[in-house]
Amino acid sequence: MANKKLTYEELENQIVELKKQIEILKFQSSIKSDKEIREDYYNSILNNIGDPVFVKDDQSRLVIVNDAFSTIFSLSRENIIGKTLAEDVSPEEQEIFLKIDKQVLEDGIENINEETLTIRGGKTRTISTRKTRFIDSEGKKYRGGVIHDITERKKSEVSLKESEQQLKELNTTKDKLFSIIAHDLRTPFTNIIGLTGLLIDNSIDFEESEKYIKILNSSAKNTLILLDNLLNWAKSQTGQLIFKPEKIIISNVIQEIIALNKLHADTKSISVSYTSSNDLEVFADVNMLRTVLRNLISNAIKFTNTGGHVNIKSILKNNHVEISISDNGIGMNEEKHKFLFEIISNTTTLGTANENGSGLGLVLCKEFVNKNGGTIWAESEEGKGSCFKFTLPLNP
């Protein structure tokens, strides 16, 4: 069959039609498929959600993440898709991380979990993750989740708890100071007034008056210690206490404090001894050191029975000096020992001769020793005495 020859007009019409088809093809290639449009739509929604969002397959591999997810973990989408996030946390956290994923996939129960992750690069974040399971039309199981970064909230909670604790401590301190002013200062002055009244009346003989004068002297010194402690504590709490460390020969200060407590010790027939290998020097604030020694030595005498003894030692240990004040007094139980250097109560223990005290002295001792770069602790057994030890540095 011979080929039909096209007329010029027919050929022109075919060319026109072909051009139309080409234009249609060009237009179709320029527009996105419905699937692509849906993906763009979903991505736009996910990226406008402030919190990180993700979808994982049944192997815990990420298949969908939004921009917020990439930001929180400092990883691009290309470095996340197809991987498990467990690869970007510490090995110790991986097992827990994948265990929750497996549980959600198996039982389908929604899980909300708080955890602290150490992300690649050493950055630590505290997150709350809400995970749930869904199954697609082909029966494949996936996990979808939303992450809330609660790092700052947790920091705020910790800060709030610390503030609450500080407030409790301030209230305890306030109550303690009121107790000292209302009771512990009133009692010695009552004793002093009563004893001086007896002396004024001349109703006692010379031997008795000498005994009362010694008691007066001891009461006055104990009251002075109490006032000094109260003043130092107030200064330390308001930042007015001057700290001026210098080189000090420790034996000179110890002998000075022993002399100040001689009358108190003699009144109870308590021997006070001091031994030291040589003239050891420490680097400390001399006024704070006096306060520490005065409180510890007077306490040792206070809680030792008549006829007892108090031993003071200073020895060199590495780069510091250790000072110990031990006695064979009444000691203390475990409960009192536990809170020895804290203000937790408005009650104090009377000495073996009914000496009063505020309980503030040991609190000051701890604060001053720590301020000078040392440590303080106590060893005690009820009925067998106590030994208080503290250290001071040799050099700045």
C-alpha cells in the first residue's frame, strides 16, 4: 500500500498538535506529584511545631524528624535519618534508651520518660519523651514521639530547692540566735546577780566568798565566750568578718587559751596538758584560731567530770598540722554526734557542773577551720570522752 502523501495543511496541523503535547508535558513535569505535595505539607507542619518530633521504624531507626529534632541533637537530617539515636549517646545510656523503644513497640502502651542524655560532644540535656506506637496500612509498626527539653526547668527546680533549703537554714539560725539572747545570755547574768547579792549582804564567810568569786569569774568568762561567739557569728553571716591569715606559732596560741581556761579547770580539779614535737607554724587567721581553740578547750573542760583530764596535741602531717583536744568526759551518743557542727536545735547539753552553752561554738569552729583551708571532725563514745581534731595548712 503506497504511503499517503500529506498535504501541507495536514502537516501543519500535526505540528501544531505536537507542540501542544510538548507544552502539556512541560507543564506536567513542572508540577509536583500529590505525594510530594503531601510530604511538603507534613514537613511544614512538623517544622512549625516548637518541640522535636520523630518517627522510628521497628528497628528504632529514624525515618522522619523535624528541624527542632536536628537542632536539639546538633545533627543534620542527613546524619540522623536511617540511624538510631542511641549511636549519639553514651554507651551507658544506650541499653536504657533502646529498652523503652522495644517496650512501646511490643505492648503499644504510650510511654512518657524523663532522662538525661550526654549527646555527642559532651553536651548534657534533660529531656521528657512521649512515645506511642502506630501501624500503617501494610501492618508495619512505627513509633512516633515528641521530645520536651526540660533542662532549664530542672535547673530551676534545683535552684528553687536550694533556695528553700537556705531559707530553712536562715530560719533555724534566727530561732537559734533568739534562743541565745532569750535564754543562754539571761541564765549566766541571773547567776552573777545572785552571787554578787550574797557577797554584798556579807552573810557568808571568807572561805565561801572566795569560792563564789571563782564561780563569778568562771561565769563571766563563759558569758564573754558566748558573746564573742554571737558577735563573730553575726559578722560571718553578714560578710563583715575580716579574714587575715599569717604565719603563726601554734604552741603560743594554745598556751594562751589554756591560761585563759585555767581557773575553770582548777575549779573542777581538771588537769590540762599540751604536747608538741616542736614549734610548729601554721598559716591561719590568729583571731579565728583563738575562737576555735577557746571553744574546743572550754567544751572539753565543761563536759569532763571533776578530777578528769584534757590532753592537747599538735603534730605535723604532710603539708598541714593536726591539732587534737581529747578528754575523758561524758562523751556523746551517735545522734548528737551526727549533728554536732550544725544548728538544728534550740536545746543544749549542760556541762558536768551545770555549765550553760549555746551550741553555737562548734558551728563557728567548723566555719572558721574551713575558712582557713582545714577540716574538723570529732571522735566520741558515750561515757568515755571525746576527741576533737582539726587541721590547718603550713603554707598559703
